[in-house]
Amino acid sequence: MSSPATNQRLLTYVDALREGIAQEMRSDPRVFLFGLDVDDHKAIQGSTRGLVQEFGPERVFGTPLSEDAMTGVAIGAAMAGMRPIHVHIRMDFLMLAMNQLINIAAKSSYMYDGQVKVPMVIRSMIGKSWGQGAQHSQGLHAMFMHVPGLKVVAPSNAYDAKGALIAAIRDDNPVIFVEHRLLYYTDAFVPEESFAVPLGKARVCTNGDDITVVGISNMLVECLRAHEILSDIGIAAEVIDPISLVPLDIDTIVASVKRTGRLLVVDNAWTNCGASAEIVARVIECAQNGKPIQVRRMGYAPTTCPTTPVLEQAFYPDPGKIAQAVHAMVRPDANGWSPDPERAKLAYQVKFRGPF
Amino acid sequence: MALASGPALGIADFERIYRSLRLIRRAEEEVARIYPSDKIKSPVHLSIGQEAVSVGICDALRRDDVVAPTYRGHAAYLAKGGPLRELFAELYGKATGVAGGKGGSMHLIDMSHNVLGASAVVGTTIPLAVGYALALKRNKSDRVVVAFFGDGATEEGVFAESLNFASLHKLPVLFVCENNYYAIHTPITRRWATNRLCERVATYGIPVHRVENGDVLMLRELAAGAVARMRRGEGPSFIECLTYRWREHVGPNEDYDQGYRARDDFNRWLKDDQVERIGRMMSDESRAQIDSEIELDIADAIEFAESSPFPEIDKLYTNVFAGN
Ligand SMILES: Cc1ncc(C[n+]2csc(CCOP(=O)(O)OP(=O)(O)O)c2C)c(N)n1
Ligand SMILES: [Mg+2]
């Protein structure tokens, strides 16, 4: 993923999303994309730019504010053999579609014993910063992970954004596709041609023997920065990106933890009943007969996201807090270490300016 | 639809209405002016151009009546009497804000002036207004509730469900649709099969009214009639208020260069600008007097916001559950 090949170029996350959609729409006439504001000039921060021009308003269209019904419409169209992509500019708005997603989309294949399938992608974006606050910032992927029949994917970089989105479109199941607003302008080397990142295969991003660190969505980026800070002081963290949360490649994580003996999971969500709880529990279930494992989770503070910047900063994990947590696990006797705050900053976060 | 013709308005009424209109206009212009400094790190949805809806409706209410605003809610908050200092402090994320800096622009609340909290999820507060009205009715109160919402909110299922229930139970709730033609950048022509919103609502047995030119005095009169009906226990009413958002959907700027709507539309609405219209109904002296008082109040509120502290970190966890 990091080595540039001839057909690869640096591409932003947002452009990678758009390219993946366009390529699938070119090759598969069953794919269509709809949702609030997908066809206006802002084009969901650019992730749908040019699609209506290329594919026309029958395959790319905005909707009324009717998330519940539109989700049902997507499901019905999917049952009829199409492959809808339904776009939500915030993950919080999926809460208006819960009945259709949980009671119909997730269950139809099973309760109708395979007579219908629901191949659709629900794109949704997690917001952060600039006062997004209580209702525009939530990472709610764990709610969907809870229910059999839904796949849940949360890419952390442009390469996976494209490849996993293509895999999601080709998948015969409903896929909740979790994007992050602040990742949109981060870039990575991405192949020009169409390719699929298999759902259910984690990536080991850095090798290390001291601790296994799993980062979800944009927290992966923060974990990678924490890894850099920690290597300065001789701590080697093995950072793993699960990419897909359902199905979850627990084997890759377990193999790593068996070697390091330590696991920190950092989620862009609350820890309570969250993806981090699930990953820790499954690692312990799989590895309980070996040597003892030290575990820790980090995520949103157990409170509602405040808008004021001072409290918001305390609400989120960040590279400094992650590095500190790792340090405390790896070197419990050396107390009082804290990283250089300047080095812990992430340019793509510092640069972000609202209003939206 | 027969109107309840209230007593003719006098100069004191015009002055009160003008003061409210002008305060909202100027306060939001100041928000827009300050915004590029990044002191207000909150997504602001300005009501500049739409003030007449909040002012006309709220002027027909008592202090103990209730309003449920939206994320585009500075106007309703101020028109209902919400304090200016605490508004600016909230936008600045300060501890002295209406929600201690935790809610920001999209979640204004002031229960002491009966401003119910606003939601950033479109349509969400419509049934809350209905529920509040249910409670008032059960308590044999003659207080009433106003639900403000946009044209886009009427597309959510919860709107229809709320209308039906409110009418079924004859609840004291006034539904006020601020139809500014757009949901973000998408016009109603691309979202509605027909624009006969009032007809749709009327089928629930709810009296409907439509004000096409933003006339603040007409809005006030219609609201007064609806309020009188509600106080008599005769149930909900609906007012569709055509209006126009002068600035971008979210943020401080104009956006006529973006190509989705024409400056000519704005120019047409500018002719009917209610701040100017009511301003002209007053003597130059009293208008100048009100204007200068408003400038002082706004300057004071900004100074208050700037000099207030940010919340202490331990506030991160207060009120997750009630009473802590
Ligand atoms: C349930 C929901 N869906 C989508 C959004 C994104 N969104 C925010 S404002 C808005 C437009 C609402 O339009 P309208 O109700 O007409 O109010 P206006 O902004 O014009 O005042 C949309 C789609 C949201 N906040 N909530
Ligand atoms: Mg609107």
C-alpha cells in the first residue's frame, strides 16, 4: 500500500471514494447512487463530484429528507436486483433509518431463506471538530456490528477507501461503510485501476514486539503517529488496521497479541459495548490458554460530544494520549513520561476549518 | 379562512417588533463579521432575511408560552426573549453560554424563556413540541407551544405523524413552516411532487394559513388568531411562511456565486425586507434610539463572550445523567 507502483498515484481519500464509485458504475449498470445532496455543487465534500454529469440523474440523484423511506427504497431496489449506494453526510442520520436497516436489510436474506438478497452500501461520514457536537460527530458502527447480517467497514486511508468501497459494492449483503470527515483530504498511493480490498482481512501497518495497537477509522492515523513518537523512545508498537469490523479478521490481531502480550484498541467511538470491547473480548477468548495478556481500550470519553474546543479536546483520544497509554503499559515502572505536544499534533486535524 | 382580528397595532407595538427584528439582524451580522476570526468554532445557520417569521409569531406569544426552534435558531431564541450575552458566549464555547459551551449554535436552549432546545437532526423537535403541548393540555394550562421547522423537515415522516396526533388530540401546538425554498442547495421543486403543502396539512383537519411575502404583521395576526384558538382548546394550526435565506446554508457568507440560486431572487425579497419596512413606520428619532441601544447591547454581549472563561475540564462529564 505504501510503495508507489507505476499505476499508482497519490490520491486523497475523497477522490479515492469517488473514483471507486465511478469505476463500479461504469462496469455494473445495476449500481446507482442516491441520498440527500449527492448531486449539488458541494457533492458530499467532493466525494460524488462529477457523478451526475457522467451517469445522469437516473443513476445519481438527490432525495427529499426522508431517510427512513429512502432506506426502504434502497432495500426494495436491491431486492429487485439493483445495487444501490445510499449516502448520508453524517452517520448520526442513520438513526432515522434504523428500522429498515436492522429489521429488514440485515434480516431479509435469512428470514426469507435466501430467496432475496440485499446488496447495498450505506455510506456515512463521522464528523469531528468545529463544534460538530452531540449530533454530528458520532461513530455508531458498534450498533451495526451487533446485528447479524450487516457488514461494517471503516477504512482509514485512501487506498482502503477505494478498494473496500469497491468490495462493498460488489458484496451481496448490506454494508455499512463508515467514513471520517477529517480523513477526506489525507492521501495515499492508490492504483488507478479498479481493485477490491477484501472485507475481513486486517492489515499490519507497522511491525513491533512490545505491544499490539489496533486503531479504528481515523484513530488508526492517530495510532500511527503515536507509533512514531514511541519509536523515538525505543518502544516498538505493532499497529493493526482491521479495515473491516464485520467480518473481523481476529486471527491477525490474535497472532500479534500472542507475540507482544499487550493489546491496546483505540476506537473512534465509545468503548462501552463498542468495537474495542468486542476486539478485546475475542482476543482474550482466543488466546486465554497462553501467557497472560495486558489489555486496554481507548475511545470517546464516556459522555456526549461537547462543542466547545477545550472540552472537545478532552473528549477524543489523540496521538499524545495514545502514546502515553502505551508507555504506561509497556514501561509501568517509569512513570511521568509524556510526549512532546507539538510532535503529537496531526496536520490534517490542525488544518480543519468549519463551518461544516 | 376567517382571521381573528386583534386590536389595531399602535406605535409601541411597531417599536417592539422593530427592536426584535433589528436585534436579530444585527446580532447575526455580527456573528458573520466575527466568524472569520475563528473565535466562533460552531457551524452557524443564520436567519438573516428570515427574521420576520420568528418575530411575527413570537410577538403573539406570552412569556410562558413555549417555542421549539431548529438549528437555524438564533432568531427564534432571540425573538422569544433569550438573552443575548449567553447566546454569544455559547457561540464562543464559553462557560457562561446558555448551555455552558456544550451545545453551540445548533442546540440553543433557554428554559427560563421557554425556548426548548434545538436539534441538529432535521424534524426531530416537531414531535417534542407536540409532546410538550400534550403535557400542557393534561395540566389544564392555557399555555401554547410553537414548533418552528423548515420546508425540508416536512419531508420527514415524523412531520405527518406529529400533525395527525396533534389534531387527533386537539393539542395546543402551532406548526410554523419556514419555507425558504431550499434544503441546503436543493430547491423544493426537486424534492416535492407538488407544492400544495397547506392542502396536505389541511387533510388532518388542521386550519392552515400561507403568508407569501414575509409580512411580519400578517404573521403576527395569524399567530394571534391561532393562539386564541389554542387557548380555547380548539387544537393546532399550521402557518406556511414563505421566506428567503440571504446567506449560505451554513456559515457566514453569501453564496449567490455558487450557481444554485439567483441573486435576483434575493433582490426580490430585499424589497420586502421587514426590518426596513417596520423601521420606516417609526420616527427617525425613535428608530435611531432603538438602533443605538441595540448596538450597545450587542457590543456588550460580544465583550461578555470574549472575556468569559472556557469551561473547566471537569464539566466534560456533568449532566450526562440528570442532576450530576
Ligand atoms: C435528519 C437529517 N437529515 C439530513 C440532515 C442534513 N441537513 C441539515 S439542514 C438540512 C436542510 C434542511 O432544510 P429545511 O428543513 O428546509 O431548513 P433550512 O435549513 O432551509 O432552514 C439538511 C438536509 C440533518 N441535519 N438531519
Ligand atoms: Mg429550507
